[in-house]
Amino acid sequence: MKELIIEVSAENEGERIDKFLSVLVSDTSRTSIQKSIENGCIFVNGKNVNKKYKVQIGDEVKILEQELKVLDAKPENIPLDIVFEDEHLLVVNKPRGMVVHPAPGNYSGTLVNALLYHCKDSLSGINGVLRPGIVHRIDKDTSGLLIVAKTDKAHLGLAEQIKEHSFTREYNAVICGHLKEQSGTVNAPIGRSTKDRKKMCVTDTNSKNAVTHYSVIKEYDKYSHVSLKLETGRTHQIRVHMAYLGHAVAGDPVYGNDKFSSTLNGQCLHAIKIGFIHPITFEYLEFTTDLPDYFKEFLNKIS
């Protein structure tokens, strides 16, 4: 019987195992996955777990492929903006509107499809067939820098840095309104909303600590251009923290309600800088990109 083994990365830590596997399995409901778990067809670290088990970083999840049909991402010739590449890893500048990895509703046109064409077999397999090489991710409508691992050794080294919060991750955003202070820190835990499971929120219930440092670059009439540095990397962290302060990211369709910036068709948020220790050479690397056209055009519009 064939087996698929997946190692849980930092971005999925704390998810229920049935939800975690739901994006890896085609034509199978979450209920069916739960039944497969109950029938002993899925293992975590060599042992059966119940459907409520929350995966932890480093967990080894084994799926018996005879029971579940696992999705497979296909290579696609999609241009990539690569800022750095060696035999161990690459840093890519992801365009706005591109999904990082295949999931229900987005099985093609993703960054992973493009990476499979560019790198061929040279991508780490730790995150399985749907997320080869993906160490961390950014939202579909967030543009900017992302690190991709080509080897399992590089992947593990990068994942450890994410776990220890030692990455340098800096974003630029346009937010609605003006902050009370020109610089500061948001230290507020983030968890999934109980009212809308597709949303995250600041909460003390089933949450993880989240810290965002901000500073104002320039203020406009009704908006502010800000720099944001992540100390932690929670799902939608910047978007949630800015909305929590009452200054949602301009154009954010989930956490904002600003009509003027809705013409952006997504949040005005760009991962402008990333720094990390190369997991093989141990050299510190740091990369910065220019602001993308959509971002500069919006700044011109509000000037």
C-alpha cells in the first residue's frame, strides 16, 4: 500500500487534523476524512489520533493513499520574478493575485505550479505534493517576497528559524486613517473567529501570541503609508492587527469596509523585505523589493 508522509510546518500548527488534511484530498469531504481517521487509515508520528487532534510543528502525518486520493500539483510555465537562487533555496517576488499553493477552487495558476516547472524535481518534499518547497506563505492578494526550499535540509533549517521567530519580515501597507502614534507595537493574540470560521480575530480563546511593530512612513488625507515588522507570523496577522486598531489595510475585503479603496480589488499590502540565515552556508541574507505598480498607483491616487 502506498503512503504519503507530510511534515507539519509552522503555518499549520494548531489546526485540527481533519481540516489540515482537507486541502490535500480531492473529492473527499471533511466528514470522509474524519471516518478515515476513525478507521485507522491516518497516522501521526506512527500512531492513530482522533479527529480533534491539533497538529504540531514537526508532526509526521502518514496517509494511506489507498484510502484517500491525494491531489497532485502539475507544472505550469508561469513566469517568476526570482530575486535569489542557489541549489538549496530561492527567494521569489510573488505577484498580487497569485495563490501560493493549490487548494479547493485553485488547482492551477499557483506559485507551486510555476515552481514545479522552474525547479522540476528540485523542491523539498516535506510539505507534500501540494506544497513542495513551501516553507511559509503570504495571502493571495498580498504581494512580495517568499522563500522556497529546494531541499529537505534547507526546508528544516528555514522552518526552525520561523519557529524561533528569527526571520526578518518587513511589509509596507496603506491603512485607513491616521495612527495615534508615529510608531508602536501591537501585542494582541490572534485566533479563529467563532462567528466566521474564515476570519481571524484578536481573542484570548484558542489563540496564539502575535506581535507586530509599526511605523508611519507618510500620512495622507484619509490614509497612511506604514512600515510593519513581524515578530510572529500568524494567519492574516497584519490585516487583523491593523483592523483591531481601527485602521484596516486599504482595500481589505475581509477586515475593512472602506469604499474608496475597494477599487484596489484586494488589500494594499506588500512583503518588501525578508532576511534569514542561509540554512546551509549560515550566511545572513537580506533582500528588498520595490513597491509594485498597484501600490504606487494607489499612493498617487490619494496624494
